[in-house]
Amino acid sequence: MKFQRQNLILKMIEEECIETQKELSDRLKAAGFDVTQATVSRDIKELRIVKILDANGKYRYAAAADDTTSDFSVRFRNIFRESVVSVDYAGNIVVIKTLTGVANAAAASIDNMRIPSIVGSLAGDDTILLVMRDEQNSIDLCVDIKNMLK
């Protein structure tokens, strides 16, 4: 539930101008999530959401710029530590097995990393398929993910 909620928060702040935690909380409740202000506040902190001044002179929530180096972000680590079951590769394809229902949220966190060696991703209910530029990129990513899970 947390992963779906946080994924929705990121989508909302990207697509809409949300100025306050109350406004974000109200929209989450309208989407069927039972949240408190404290929950929204924790999500904002975990997702590293910041307030920015938009072109209209209003402050709104936005995702902080992600680090695109091989050092994975805190958010990425947290999602993966809690949801990844296994990771393996075949050629330039990486397959990540997750707990049921969280592959989309985990794949979204991968996409947000903007890792240059990942050509694209596909997520089902409990499986993520990553197409890498080459086999060495697959090996490197699998090693990084396995190390992160330790």
C-alpha cells in the first residue's frame, strides 16, 4: 500500500500543482487512501519532495533532482530492500522478482534513477524486466542490486 501511495504522490506532483500537505492529503483520500497528515509528511520526507517556485510565482511540491550515479538513492534502496525477492540476468535482460503487487512501484523508482545503461523497463504484478545496453551492464546492475539487498 505504501509503495502505491508514494507512486501516486509522485505522479500527482508531476501532473498537478499541489501547494500544501492538506491538498495532497485530500487528493490521496479522494483516490481511496486513508492517510493522516503525519503519513503525508513522512512520505514527503522519504521521497525527498521539495517545494519549488513555479512559473506563476506559486510554491508547489516537486520531486528533488535524482542522483544518476551508480550510488542508488535512499528511496530506491528502501523500496528494493522491502520488495525485491531475487534478481538475475540473461544477456542484456535483467529480471527482478518482487513481492506481489509492488513491481510497478519498484520499476518506477528504477525509471526515476535515469540510469543510462537501462534502455527500458516493463513491470507486471511481481516481475520487472529491464533491457540493458549490453550484457556487462546487466552483470553490473545485478551486482549493485544484490549488494544493496545485503
